[in-house]
Amino acid sequence: MAVYTEVSDTDLHDFVAQYDIGEVIACKGIAEGVENSNYLLRTTVDSYILTLYEKRVRAEDLPYFLGLMEHLAKAGQACPTPLHGRDGETLRHLCGKPAAIITFLDGMWPKRIQPFHCAGLGAALASFHLAGQSFPMTRANDLSLAGWQPLLDASAARAHEVRPGLAEDLAGELQFLGNNWPDNLPGGVIHADLFPDNVFFMGERLSGMIDFYFACNDAFAYDLAICLNAWCFEDGKNFNITKARQMLHSYRRIRPFSEAELAALPILARGSALRFLLTRLYDWLYHPEGALVRPKDPLEYYARLRFHRQTTGPGAYGLD
Amino acid sequence: MAVYTEVSDTDLHDFVAQYDIGEVIACKGIAEGVENSNYLLRTTVDSYILTLYEKRVRAEDLPYFLGLMEHLAKAGQACPTPLHGRDGETLRHLCGKPAAIITFLDGMWPKRIQPFHCAGLGAALASFHLAGQSFPMTRANDLSLAGWQPLLDASAARAHEVRPGLAEDLAGELQFLGNNWPDNLPGGVIHADLFPDNVFFMGERLSGMIDFYFACNDAFAYDLAICLNAWCFEDGKNFNITKARQMLHSYRRIRPFSEAELAALPILARGSALRFLLTRLYDWLYHPEGALVRPKDPLEYYARLRFHRQTTGPGAYGLD
């Protein structure tokens, strides 16, 4: 829930005048999304999303994100794509911040996840992974293994406020993951943040995915591990193997898994659980007084981590 | 900034099916507004606002609010109007809360107030006051004189945290207003909350007003006093007589003032300043930890109150 920047009518008028999209009729801040300020922009031509990039997104990464969206859209993936202004540029400034106008993607994100949502997600993710292979830019995943130690260090002193012994537990987990993290898995561009609020449906049909601002280059199976955590647990803790099976089976119909990917799934799922646990833990402990975004419970991801610790192979996720 | 209720896709589908407005394409929570949950609803037919009434609005008042909007729209006022479902009703339930679908009003609220905005506002307010005279329902203003003492009592013990001596100062003010509050001024339906974010413009043209959920029956001049406070101060404290003059002059070209209204303007402005000071003071002192709405500074209205205390007549507001 985030609109951090109030855009004045005159600034907006001047900004929109740089595009061939008619005159502004309305512009309303959208309550969803936590990283950037998003507005639903209506003009005499169509509806669009106006995004102002707030400080959590690094400006130097924006050409990668916007270029990726455009690449995917041209490859036929259902996702928003940035508009080019009359000067040919997709990225400019508004209220002193980087800003872009993006096409509007129809559909709604599912509030109650059903197995068919997971099936749709698996197919769309595989198709996204294949379409990204011809994207020429690269961006390292700074929220993978090497980034977790600094995150843990930043929260360790107060982690016991969330759960006694948590910092020690996570330090041990991090050591285990460091010793066993797989490399040389098949990879390319991953979404890296494909939570249900970033995937839209029209009825039972997946209509597209949004929010590529964590996208980076990493193992494809790590993206799946993120989705297993984000889509296949009930009430924040109980694993639903039916949903996982639907997701993984429909994924591999489009992009088959290698043996190494299958074997790595449990440890990737542990790593992904730790990654979201660490960022949530930090936000929980250090969110500023009066922040407009309600921090999410880090312990939901501790429960996931504990589940993945006791799995022994891909069978635990519904794969034979 | 408020979306309190998450509406599931299936609940939304069933709700929209009760209207003749096509199929849902998208539904996004709007960040503006503090009392209710508002969503921008796109269907295959048009765009609408879906409003869920949260607990700050009394359900028994909703027929007055919705009836008023419909009355005004039929009278040619530029304002949203509730849609009738196939059963003829404008008000039904969604997620266990009263809910309505309202027409979408084009335009944007002005972030930087210019004198022409105030001129447009004065004319629209006068026109609204005249159009409301044929509305048959009535609703008492529970945030006028009789409502202020309980509000002050609720905050008095901690008011010194905001400013030393504030409770004693406001108790004296309340006594003065009680002894001098005018009655028998011309009145009817007033908006009672016409802040800039409730008035939309397309370029320099006022395109309409929204948010009638504080509307009630009271003196017309009290509505003007609210607007003087909400639109004619700079940096939260300095009165801008040019803006006030524009507002009042364009108002009286459509609905002339009586002598009694002119004479009452300073005390009505004091009362209106006290009313918003008291509700802001309470919200400031008692907003729940982790609330999604950032409370507004009550002292901005203390500065306004002090300004109005030293005015002696309507000349201070630009009237001759």
C-alpha cells in the first residue's frame, strides 16, 4: 500500500504531453505495491499505469527492468510494457524521480489461491523463462546467497524480539546453505518476486504478470522455489502438495527440468524461504514509526523454512 | 490513504453480476480517502468507483448520503451518483459491509491551490446549496457545537502533549462559541468536508465534487467557513485574502449572502477551525499503532483558529 509522491496537476500535464496518449482525464494513486508509487492514469485515449520509482529501486537498474518488460511483451508474453515518448525514451523524470508510463494489464490478482491458479502460474513462469533467454542485458541477484549474511547481520541483535534464538538458528542455516548451495543450474532471467499480487487472472485464465523490479539473472529453479513458498502454503504454514504438483507439472510441460534442478529443489526452497524471512525480519524490526506500509510477519517464512528442512527430495513437492 | 478490505475475485464477480455493467476487467484499491475503502472498478462497459463503507460511517446514514448524490446528479450538479442494481437498490453488501457502485467522476484534485480554484469552488458550492434545497431527507450535523464538548473531553487529558495549555485554551473557546453561536441563519444541505481532495478540476474548470459522507443539514455559511479554512491558508498558517475574496465573490454571484451571514462569518470560521482541530487532535493522540492513515497535524487548525479570533468582520475575508 504505497503512494509516496503527490504529483501536481501541472507537473502531470507536462509529463503526459511528452507522449502521444491524449489528455489526462484522471490520475489516482493505487493502494497496492510497496516499492514504488503507482497511479492509474486515464487519458482521452486509454488507461495506463504511471510509476514513480522511489528510493528502494536503484535508478541504474531501471533500464534492465524496463528493457525486460518491453522484450517480454514483444515476445508475446502477457505483461505490461513501457510507453515510448515522442523522444523515443521510456524513462524520464517526474517530481524529481525516475518515472515511466506502462500499459495497463487487465485482470485481478487472486486473493484465495486455488490449484488452477498454481497450474496457470507454472505454465506462465516456464514461458517467461524461455522468453527471457533472448534478452541481452544481465543483472546479478543481489538478494541471493551473498546478500543474506549482511541482511542477517543487520537484524541479528534484535532477532530474539521476534523469536528467541532466531539469529543463531538462521546463522546455522546460512552456513548450511553456503556449504550446499548448487551452482551451474540452468538459468537466465528470473522474476524473483512472483507473489500472488503480481499475477493477474480473468476468471480462471492467467492474464499476465507484473512488477519486474526484482528481476535478475539466476537459476530458473530458484524462481520456482520462490513460487512454491509464495503460492503453496495455507494459513501461512501448512504446505499444500496439490498446489505444488499443479505448478510444477504445468511448468515442466513447457520447460522440462534437468535432474540437477529436481535434486536442488529442497535446498533452493530453503534458500528462498530464508531470503524472504530475512527481508521481512529487517522490515519488521526497523520499519519507521508511522510508515504507511504494514510490515509482514517474518515468522510465516520461518514456518516454511522448517518445512523445507525436513523434505528429502522433489517427491515432497509432488514430483515423481 | 485507505483500503481496509480485500475483496476476493469471486465475491466481486457475484456483486457486479447484480448490476447491468458488464464483466469485471480490473479492480484496484485507491490510495486516497480515509473513511472508506474505495476501488477503481473497470468493466467491459465503463469505469466506476466501488465503495465499501467501513465502520466510521454509520450504516443508517447511508440512505441519506446515497440519496443526496442521486438527487444532486439529477439536478445537474457535477457529482458521482450511485448505480441501481437489477433489483432497483443502490445499497447492498460486499464482504459483510455496506457497499455501493458509484459513477466515475473525471478530473483531479488540485495539489497546489490557485485563486482560480477558489473561484470555481465558490460557484460550485453555491450551486450545490441551491440544488440541495429540494432534497427531502435531513440529517443533523453531529460535528457542530453540541458535538465539540465530548470531543474535547475525550482529548483534554493528553492535549498538553500537542501544545501546553491547549485543553484550557479550547475549553475557553468552546464557552465563547456556545455563548455567541448564531442560529436562524439560512441553511439546508451542506457538504461539511469540502477539502481540496474532494473537488476535481480538468485544467482550470471545476469538474465536480465527491465524498458526501459528512453531508448534513446546517447553515450554508458554515460550509463556506469550512472552505475558507481548507482552501485559503498557505503553509498551514498564513491567510490568503485573495483566495478568500475569489471564493466568496463567486459564491454570492449565485447565492447572495444575507446580512446575518456576513456578520456571522468570523465566528463560523472559528467554529469550523475548532471542529477540525478537535477531530485531528483526537486522531493524533489516539491513532492506533500501525494505522495505515497518517494523522494530520492538529496545530495547523490552531493557527487558523488564532487568525479568526482577531478578525472583526467579513472585511477580513475580502468582502466589502
